[in-house]
Amino acid sequence: MAPETKARWRKEMDWLLSVTDHIVEFVPSQQKTKNGTNMEIMVTRQRSDLLVNIPGLRKLDTMLIETLDGFGQEKEFWYVSKDDDQENENGQRDDKWWHPTVKVPVNGLSEMSRRWLQCQKESVNQVLKAAMAINAEVLSEIEIPESYIDSLPRNGRASLGDLIYKGMTVDHFDPSQFLSTMDLSTEHKVLDLKNRIEASIVIWKRKMHQKDGRSSWGSGVSLEKRELFEERAETILILLKQRYPGLPQSSLDISKLQDNRDVGHAILESYSRILESLAFNVMSRIEDVLHADSLAQTSSPQKSETSPSSSDEDALRVSSSDTPTLSDFMGWGIASRRRSSTDLEIYFKGDNDKKLAKPPVSSTQKKSPNLEKLESLSGNRSPKGRY
């Protein structure tokens, strides 16, 4: 990133976030009077969700800029325009035809550079996951508008359709097997399934927690079964997010953003979405370089089979098991899947002096049984472009 671009980026982000300094809430505080007695008074403090998430988003922002700066002295790969690339028209993947073509040495990258790129990819992937988690948390806190609720059908079955409803209400439910029976051949069909499931969750939650007097919302299913169906629907949503992280925003999310009147939520959602998009673009460019390297290795006439050199040993040390994770860098003490304000305050109490110089490894989290099952069912997939 050019120095002028970097300075402008930071200035604009400061302008955006400066508004949040004036979004406050009252909290109790102790004050000592002149005669020595303690008195409890109410003082103003930045709102809890802003106080927790903004420092974390700033750290993610800094990590992405530092990652980009790390590529400034890279000499082992370079880019050429499409018009200048006449040698290898198949080297660029068709889904990224608008990108300049990546060029690497004839025999591919050195082992040191290859491992360093893998390290950077994992680091940016952790930033992407963190930004997506914050964005999803903010969206979940935005109130569902009445216009969306009024547009819903009378019950969950009508929202899902008979085929999906029967698949979700079987006695022995397997979310992976359920998705395998669905037609998810296009992005539109995946998004349609997500919209239907989110609508059914809203309907079931209203019936369980907000007793609506209208007859169209009358209860036809027991409370226990409705809770079970809601849990299954949320499990499917989590699995869809893992398999298709680059999906466009759902009808519920769009409706929330259009009707949102909370400036704090709007700033958090937009900032986290910007960082999510930037992290995805950086990771996509790294994958392009690794793809070009794999093609060069495949087409190379011969592969040297010498023992690892000293530079290779240095690379191996870069990926050693004692590598700090993103959680270590940001000071996160992740003990629960639920992201309450108290938990997030612990997450972002990191030491600002720590630097992520080594590739992160996944940290172990305490999960519910359903989430443990999902981990075994889903695999890591690179998201498609979302923005």
C-alpha cells in the first residue's frame, strides 16, 4: 500500500470511528465526597459493544496493513498485464480473469518463500474469520424490523416448504445428510435456502417467546418440538456459513440494515464488512501466487531432491508448533462460543506490543455438542468473492 493511500485510509477510518466516542451509556461509579464518604453516581462511558469491538477491529485493520507492507520487498513473484502475457494463457484461473497474471520463476518459488506465503495466508484467514464473526454478531443484535415480520408466512412449514420441512423434522436428523439432499448447485439456490430457514427461525422464536394474539400465529406444534426444530435450523445455518462463507447478505440481513436507526451498529457493521472484504481480497491474491507456483512446479522438467538447506530449516522454524495464534496476538481468552459483551472484553485485552510474526494455528475452543459435530462434518473452503 502506497504511503499516501495508507495515510488517507487511516484518516478516513479515524473520521468514521470518531462518531462512536459520543455514543455513550450511563454506568455506576464510586465518588468520594469532601467529608470522606463514598457516594455512588452515574457517569458516562462509551457503549459496551463499541468499547469492546472497535479496539479489536482496529487491531485487525493494523494486521492487514502490516501484511500488505510485508509484500513490499518481495522479488520472487511479479505481475504482468493480460495483454503482455502471451506465453501462458492458461496460467490464470477463469474465475479471476480481471486480475493481472502472476509470474513466478521457471522452477517455482523457493521453499522459504512458499512457506512464508502459507504463513501469511493463514494469518489473513484468521483476520477474515474474526471480521466475519464480529459482523455476524452485530447483525444479530440489530432489531428485526416489523416490515420483515409482516412479510412472513403464518408458520414455519409454509416458509420452508413441504420438502425442506419434512427433511428437518425427521426423527433422526443429520445436518450434513440433509444438505446433501438439497439442490445447492447455484449461489441463488443456497441463498434461497438460507432465507427460508432464517424466516422459519424468526417465526418459531416469536411463537415461543412472544405470545402473539393473532390467530394466524396460533400454535400447532408443541413447545418442545418447536425448540428442537429451531435448534436444527440454526445448525443448518452454521453449516451453510461454513461451506459458503462468501454468500451475499440474506433478506433478513438486508432488511435489518435498511431499517436500522442505530448509528453505533451501522458503524460496526460497515467497518467489519470492509475489513472482511479486504482480508478476502488479500487472501485471494496470495492463493493466486500459490496457484502459479504449483503450475510452475508441475511443468518443471525436473525436481531437485536435495536435503533441506539452512533457509528451509528457517522456514520450518517459522511453522513450528509454538507459533502464536491470532488469539494470542489480540489477547483473546476464548473459552466459550457465545459472544457476550463480557466475553468480548476478555478477547480484545491483548498486549499491543505483541507481533504476529509466525503463522497461526487453530486454537481449541469449548463447543457445544452440535458444534463439535459440525466441525467433523465441514471442511475448510475458500470463500467466493462477496463484494
